[in-house]
Amino acid sequence: MLPYEIDLGRYRISTDPLRIDLPTVQNYLHDEGYWSRGIPPDVVARALQNSLCFGVYEDRSMIGFARIVSDYATYAYLCDVFILPEFRGRGLSKHLLEAILTHPSLQGLRRWHLVTRDAQGLYAQFGFQEIGEGGRHMEKVIPSWAIYGEVSKPS
């Protein structure tokens, strides 16, 4: 899969695996991510190798990240989303989600899933809805007819 890049002027979003700053991701997930605190570096490296990763950059410095676990046909799980604290409040998380949801290899999916403790408002802006008790799990469901057109009903 060719790298996908979006130029935001001062910032850039890229799926180029050669640009991922593995220590930045490992450090954030290990030290700051409430969902991943203490995760070993080798586990993070293995997870990144088996995911579609999106980096957010200012010049050459990685300042944000997200990854997608997907079958690229029907389902995607969005996880490990972060923008470094000193870069928050600039709309970068919204740009990151737009880049993810418009990525050519992620079109036509019927279901997106994520888990969050405190960013429901952000994800709701992109069509995600809370499911289950507690509101931590969110999903975005696209009906089959919206993807495939008219679908014949089973008899």
C-alpha cells in the first residue's frame, strides 16, 4: 500500500511507515496512554507492524498518532489515538480523523469501532455513537445499501 499523505501547511499526516517515530509512540503509550500504560516496547512495535498507522508531523517531528486494525473490506478498529499535549487545541485530532475516514483503503467499510474514556464528543462529530453501558465503546455503522446500493432481501 502506497503512503497516503495530507498536507496541512505547517503540519502533515502520513501513513508512510518509514516516518513513524517508534520511540515517540512507545513512550506515549507506555507513559501517557491511560489505555496502555506500561505496555512493553516490543508489543507496541509488533502492533504497529500489523496495523495501518497514521502519523501527524510538524516538520520532521511526530506530534500525533493513530492506528487502524482492519480487514479492509467490512470492519476497522481505531485505536492508540493521541496528539502530544503541547500540540492540542489546534484541530489536529479532527484533521487526523478526517484523514483516517477518507483513506482510500478504508472506503466501503460497514462498521468502525473504538473505545475511549473521554473523547466521545470528538468522535460523535464524525458519526460515531456510544454503544453499551458506560459510553466507552463507540461505533459508526454504514448501512449496506449505502455502500452496495440496493441489496435484495432474503426470501
